[in-house]
Amino acid sequence: MISTLLVANRGEIACRIFRTCGELGIRTVAVHSDADENALHARVADTAVRLPGATPAETYLRGDLIVKAAVAAGADAVHPGYGFLSENPDFARAVLDAGLVWIGPSPEAIEAMASKTRAKELMGIEPLREVTAADLPVLVKAAAGGGGRGMRIVRALEELDGALESARAEAASAFGDGEVFVEPYVERGRHVEVQVLADTHGTVWTLGTRDCSLQRRHQKVIEEAPAPGLNPELTTELYEMAARAARAVDYVGAGTVEFLVADGRPHFLEMNTRLQVEHPVTEAVFGLDLVAEQIRIAEGHALAADPPSARGHAIEARLYAEDPSRDWAPQTGTLHHLAVPDGVRLDTGYTDGDDIGVHYDPMLAKTVAHAPTRAEALRRLSGALERARIHGPVTNRELLVRSLRHREFTAARMDTGFYDRHLADLTEPAPDPYAPLAAALADAHGRSRFGGWRNLSSQPQTKRYLMAGEEHEARYRHTRDGLAADGVRVVHADARLVVLEVDGVRRKFDVARHGDRVYVNATALTALPRFPDPTEHHAPGSLLAPMPGTVVRIADGLAEGAAVRAGDPLIWLEAMKMQHRITAPASGTLSALHATPGQQVEVGALLAVVEEAQKEVQDQ
């Protein structure tokens, strides 16, 4: 029996595994980087061991340090979670060689399936060895790991070398393995997967299907179980292929076999030899705790002959600290408050007051709703996200709500190109027009109308706010009966709650303020000073860092005075385990270059300046 378990991971998945361990009476050990010293997973574990450094390469990808930590803390088992070293066979061997229990498949099974190139060969599928124009579009893909990292779509042959180089660099940074391969890219397919669970006694369960078609940058955003709209014959074929893949490598534990379904036919993608981020939807539908099952299997227990029956429908949405309207740019800062209504499951690695840093994935939480029908699950989850209170960095919450209510998704006609087609509409700003007034009234609460000339009832008061990128002015006044505003009746106003009556309908506004940021229900505003300070102006053509991160590469031969073309990638910035290209805004000359490889930059930092060619002509 396992008594003490170390989780070789961080954040949400570490906290989720610790929760099951607590229910089973198993003591827990966390590992943490210096950046994660005060992270939730390090706080909730019974014991925590420091991994010196901040980057994944220094910490969570150091299998030797993690095994050493497990032995030092007295652990007798290691759970890898997902990502990092979860599909690294050498790490699994090191754990076993140290005399510890490995919660997962054998190193040999990982070796056979964790490399997507070898997995495809095992399933009789050959990757593209040479790419011609007739093969386009193609997908460059990391052989190890997942989560959309190390993946690039190539639609022109001249883009292939650059895509291979950047994919290798991103894969090496995220997984410690820079191997990539090329395969045909199927347009408008559905991403469907099958959860498998196998024991050491020869039993293999296929625990239903999941649809994960809504993706950004090849990383899943919304997942559901079962995959809607599949006919019984296709479902049976998916189950048989998944079970065949598991049995081919004597698989043990939880794993996922992924397919791309197009024109009613399944195309094998890969087998993930680990627990998936989206496992909660399967747990909800089958009434299982997959982590508990993983532990039971590692202890030698046998599965029942048949899995439990599925009930209802479950949908998961990943809440990211990112701005979908700005090319999914990751966001950092303090998470002041995160709360969702009762009735949905919330898996997170953060609590109020935690900092969202630059080193790791920007996922804040997973929200999961389960209901008897898909329509009910959609309504429950979209409603919960709409009413959630998220005070801190910009998130994709509004995108999630709109996606769940989009006619294409509600009709189950989605595919992997969903966001390519609909992102502009889904990110169109639609702020609440009464939010600035509610913020101003909450701010004005308690101010005496006798405190000076500005509080006379005849003198309207104004407050300015930045909302959805535009400036808004709220006007109100103090009267003998309290606060008042034109066009509405102020029913109630205090620092945390404002009630307005508009055309006979009362509306409630929850208000919270953190510094100059004000949150009114789901709307975020920035309070502007009454007399603005002069702001810093940058020259036209300035390239500013869209997020905090590390400069990992400068384009070959790039130097001040170099000629550049509009759209040319000039600088590569790494943040939250993803690489982001900074491109030339126009054709012209690079008049300044401030970025250097290895440099840490803050959001808004000046990286370079491109002087447009036409301006040069005019100045001559």
C-alpha cells in the first residue's frame, strides 16, 4: 500500500492529485521552484521540497532532482501529473530504479507511445519524410509532450524551415526533447479522443469519448464527454482502435488515444500515456475518480470486468490568464479574487492573492458542469462562468461564455477551425454601459455632500474610466436624498453593491476595487485620474513587448540599419512556456534594436523600432 506520494508537477494538477490522496489517507509531497515557493500546491501538501531555480529546465524538468526529493521526503510513490516529465520514459525508469512506485504505464509503454513518431509507426502510419507543395498544408509537431507546444501549421514551403526551428526550440523548452515530425494537416476535422484505463491483470476499459475540437494554438479550450453526434458504428471503431493501441504496448494505468475525425472517418493522432487535463468530464459521466483508480492499479488491484455505465453529459472550460483579442497574449499579475457559483466543479492551483507569473502555463482553473443532457450542461456552465467573479489579470472568460452559447457549438457542428472562423466576433467588446456609473457611485458612497463646493447638489460629479479600451465618463450628483444620476434611479449604493432601476427594471452590480482596477460584475475597468499625468510616447514603428517574458532569439543578421519587410519575424519572446513572434509592423529600416537574447523584459518594454520606408523617402 502506498503511504506517501510525491507529485512531480505543479499548480492545478498537483492540487487535484493531493485532494484524492487526502481522501485515501495518503501523505503528500510537493516539489516547487523558487517562483512557486508560495504557490498553492506547495502550501497544501504535507511536505514540500525546493527545486532551485525558476525555469522548467532548472526545476520541473530535472528528473534527477525530483527523484532525490522523493527519497529525501520519504515518499514511496511518484505521480507525474501531466506535462513536464509525465511522458518521459527515462524519468519513469529513474523512479523505479530508486525503489519507488511509478503511478503510470511502464517505461517501455511510454517509449512506444509517448513519441508520436514511434506511436504512428506502431499503428501502421508513416510520417511525412519529404514535404512537397502537393502535401500542404502540413503540421509540424513535437514528438514528445502535448498541450499545443511545439506545433506549427505550414501552408507555404518557404515557411517550413522556420516552423521546424521554432517548434524544436519550443518543444525542447517545454519537454526537454526537441524532436519534431511533419504530418498532413486535416482542415475542419473534429478532435475526438477515448479514455482508456488498464490494470496489470489484462483488463482494458474504454471510458467513453471526449470532444476537444475547440482549440487555440492546438491547445484545448473546451472539452466535453461524450463526444456529441457520433454514430454507433464510428464510436465502436474508436473504442476498438483505442483498446488495440493500449494492448499493443501492454498498457497500464490511465491513458488517452486521440483521433481526428473527418468525413466520418477516424485518423489516429497519438496516445497520451498520462492523465489528461480534461479527465474531469470523464469522471463526471462515469462517476469515477481516475486518480484514485491510477493509485489502485499501481498498488496491484484489478479492475472490474466492465466499466461503470455512463450517465449524462459533462463539459469543461479552461480559464486562462490571456487576452484572446490580442493573439492570445498571456497575462500576469495578482489574482485578487476567483469564485464561481455552486453547482460546477472548480479545479485550480491558485487562491486569492496569488501571483500569476511568466514561467508556466497561463491556465488559472478548469470549470466543469455535469447534467442529464448536453443542453443543460451547456446552460449550467455558461451561466456559472458569466456569474463568476474573477478579479485580476485579463482572462478568456467572456470568450468561453460566448463559445458555449455559439449556435455552431450548441448544435454540435464545431471543428478545430472554430476559433479561426469566429474569433473576431467572439472577442468583440460588449461592456456593460452602466458599469462606469456603478463604479462611480460605489466610489462616491459615504462622501458628504457638505464636504466642499464639489459636493453641492447643483454641481455634478464626474469620474473617468477605461473600459474595453475606450474612455467612459460617469456623471452623478449628491442630493439631500442621497446619490442620483440622470436616466436611472439609484435604489442603493455602497462600496460593494449598487442597485439601479432602469426603465422600471432593477439591476444589481457587485463592485470590487483593487488599486486603480475596478470590477463591476463581470466587467473590468481602470479608474483614470482626474488630471492625467503626461504619458510616455513611443516613436512610430516601436515594437513593444506584449507580455513579460524572455527574449530567446533575434532574427539572423538583424542589426540596426537592416532592411526589414512587413510581417518579418524579428524577435522571439518566450512567456508561459510558449514562444511568441514579434514581427515588423511595416517595411523599412530597423532604426533601433534594444532586445538581446536572454534578456528579461516587462510588458510594454521597447524592443526595437522600425522606420517605414516611405518616411525615409519623404525626409530626403
